[in-house]
Amino acid sequence: MPGLVVFGRRWAIGSDDFVLPGGRFGCPGGALLHSYLLVLLALLAAIICTLSALVYVSMQGTISNPGPRKSLPKLLYTRLLLYLPEFIWAVVGAVWVSDSSVRCESTVINVILGTVVASWVIIVFTIIGVLIVFDPLGGKKTFYLTDGLDRNLESSQSGQLLYNVKNTATRVWEKRIRLMCCCIVQDDDHRVAFTSIAELFRAYFSDTDLVPSDIAAGLILLHQEQDKMESCPKEPEEVLCHSPSSLVADDLDIELENAAHYMLFAAAAYGWPYYIYTNPLTALCKLNSDCCRSRPEDSDITGSDRRNFHFGSILRITGLQYRDFIHISFHNKIYEIPFFVALDHKKEAIVVAVRGTLSFEDILTDLSADCEDLTLEDVLENGFVHKGITQAANYIYQKLINDGILNQAFTIAPEYKLVIVGHSLGGGTASVLAIMLRNSFPTLKCYAFSPPGGLLSKTLAEYSKRFIVSIILGKDLVARLSMPNMEDLKRRIVRIVANCNRPKYQILLRGCWYEVFGGDPDNFPTELDGRNDDALTQFLWCLFFFFPSSVPPFLQLSVCLCVPMLCVPC
């Protein structure tokens, strides 16, 4: 046959080359394989029809209006029933293909083998997908939400139900966290942290009935709304924040100069990862040459890597000498983070630099967001601080005071002042450590670069502005991470997805296009209307609205937590 001509050009295939499967079944066992293909085609046709109907129904309605999708569970049940013959036929196909008595053409065997492999791949990925979307609390939530409104909320039965739901949810989150942290050694501190973090996640997610795709759609809509607000011309507003308005221009310039200088120490605490990040082409060569040098035998270094890449990186970033370092600790566990103590002759300061988040243990420290009391003589009211960061600060405090590290440093340089610096988690730890050391060292200064938002209560933040300077760059996320902000984000997502009358698939598709290729936010079809927020969001809120007393204490207290008050926005 001549070549097929389509789309205005000739192709290297004939019009009679589209016969499927293109092989002969007149061979031993061929009739069985032919029957297998026919049944498989019929089964696939039924599956395609079911999936097409399922997709069509899933496209109906909106996030806040699931009514048009009420028939979707029946379609899912139908698809589930079709998995049984699909699985059986995949097993039969595997047996037939592996049967040595079948001696058909290789083309026929390969086609059957391909269909068998494809069937098993689909089954495996389906099982994985079911495991991902499976909600261990689904049954309990359904019973609780359908019957909860008709119960006497003060009864012991309702209280026991709530207790069981909360405990089950906490255990589920704890298992998830343990699974994610399976690669680290787990001791008593880890188990306590897992329980605390599980309680945090349980409390945050259990009061809404949103799935991950709802949250993604809500974030897209929020981004679009924020872009709309930024594009609208508005009059300049007076910024009412904790900026150092009391500082004169000269003092502010000095603080900025000091902050730029001490940022090197805060960055150096990260060791070789930061040095390689800032010097990707030459870092390895320089560090390899440094590791060949002999290190003084009296160097006080704990937990370093074998080739001392961490210490070499600190030397190069800070520009200090070996003799300038009093103590260096790379020891890293939950609530125990690396730090170093060095003499800064340029500024005549003893610098304590604390490392930020760089490991799973550090992440667990960050997420231990309970409130903890911190009582000070200079503060009339009790202050609240971030539990995980306070534990890390207390660890460094014990090292500095009980091990005599600061005494050793001030013995060498008694006229120097004490400066504590850190970035991110290190900035938060440095801030709390500075508060702990303030009475013993009244002249100390702390420079916290992008400290976490939910760090200090208002009384402690007011107290800290005398000696702590927080440096926050632009729209840095870390300094805005706090439980009140996360609660506000959740409420905004619930409100905006409830008010949007577009199907979720349109929001996600158009949102992905908008995020990748940009566009005019005014043309983005969110079509928000003025419907009643309370009526729309009622079905999205569940547990805490029925039982307000179930809100954990750290969510109630965390509204007071913020960054140290004296901030220098950059």
C-alpha cells in the first residue's frame, strides 16, 4: 500500500497497518489469548464509561455546593465492583502469558504482556491512591457530625465521644509524624515532641471539613485576591508596627551596620551547607585545602564532621582565626541545636551564634509550638514563650553557664560585651537566650534575623525591645508564622472557597495557568458574590463550633505570641 496521506503530508505507514493486535491467533493457546483480549476490551469499555460519568459528575457544582454531585458515591461503588473482574482478568492474563504451551507470534505475546503489565500498574497505583486519600477518622467524623447537633452537648456521653475523637485524631497524627521521622533515632524527647506536635495538627485541622484540593483552591483564590488589592491604587498609609521609631537616624544606621556585621556570624553557624550555597564553584576546593591544615589541639569542638568542613566554613565566612573560637558545638538533637562562641575583635564582642533549622530534629523543635511560662523578676506579669525554642535556649544556657564557657570567654576578654545572634530558629533561640541572660549580663545585645512569629508574649516582647533587635526582610514567611496567623489563614480559605461559585477544577486549572504564566488578576474568574458567609461556611466547620471548650490551651494562649518588639524591616 502507498503511504498514508493525512494533515497534508505523507506518512511512513499504510492505511492497512491499523489492524489490532496485528497478529495471528491460529497457534496453540491462541484462542484463549484471543478470548482474553475480547473480554479485556469489553471490561475496559465499561470502565471508561464509568470513569467518564464519574468525571462528568465530579465537574458539577462548587466546593460549597456538593448537591449536584450526590450521585458520585454510586459511581465510585460501580467502579469498585469493576476492580474485581479487572483483578481476576489481570491474574488470568499473567498465567496465560507465562504458560509455556502457548506458542504464538511474539507480537501477540507482547501485546498480551503489555495489557497485563498495564493492568497491574493501574491496580497498584489505585491501591496507593486509596491509601493516600484514606482518612482514618472518616467513620468517626461522619457519626459525630451527623448526630452531634441532636445531642445534649453537656452530657457525659457527648463528652466521652469528644474525648475519644480527640484521642484517636491525636494518635493518627502521631503515627504520621513518626512515619515521616522514621530515619532519625527516637528517644523520650522525641516521643514527647511527637505527641505535642500531633496535638497541634489535630487541633488545627479537626475543626474544618476541607480536603487538600480545597485548600489548594483556596490558596489560589487568596493569591488572586491579594494581587487584585495590590494592583488597586491606594493612598499611602501610616505604618503602625514595631519599627524603631524612637531611634534617631544615626542610631538606626549604627544598628543596621551592626546587624550586617553580625549576620555573617548567624550565617556561619549553618556550616558548610551555607558556604557551598554561597560559593558553589569554589567552596569544595577551598574546604578541601583547609582540611589538610593542622588544627590546634586545644580546640573545643564537639560533634564536628570528620574532615572539619563545618569549622572550615565558619572560619572562611567570619574571617576569624582558630584562636578566636572559645567553643563550637555541632551536636544536634531535638531541643539541642548547634552553636559557637567566638571573640569578635573588630566589634570587641563575645559572640554567641546559634544555628537555624537544618535537620529533622530542628523541624521538630520548631513544631513544638506549645506555650511555656517564663517568669522574670523585671516583668510583673508571667510571660509565655514557644516551648520548643525555649527548650533549645535552656540547653545552650546550661552549656554557657554550667560548663563555664562564658566565664572562659570573659576571662580572656573581660572588657568585651556579649552579643547573641541567630537566624530563623536560631534567631528565636537567641532571643529567648538573651532574655535568660539579661540579668547576669545587663549590657548584652541580641540580633535576631527573621525569628519565628509565635515566639514571645506581649509583655516579654515589650521587655525585649530594650536589648533585642529583630531584622525581617520584606515578606519573609518565617517571621509571620504563628498560630493566630495560621488560624486567620484557615478562616480566610473557608470563607473564600464558600463564596466562589466556580467549580473546583476550573479554579485549579486557571490558577495553575495564572501562577505559571501570569495574567490580569481582574480577569481571573473567581466570581465572588455577596451570599451569606455564615450559611455557606456552616458545613465546612465542625468540631470546635460544637465544642468550643475543645480548643487546646496553646491555641488560646498563642494569640499573645509575637516576635521581639524592636524590629528593623528591610
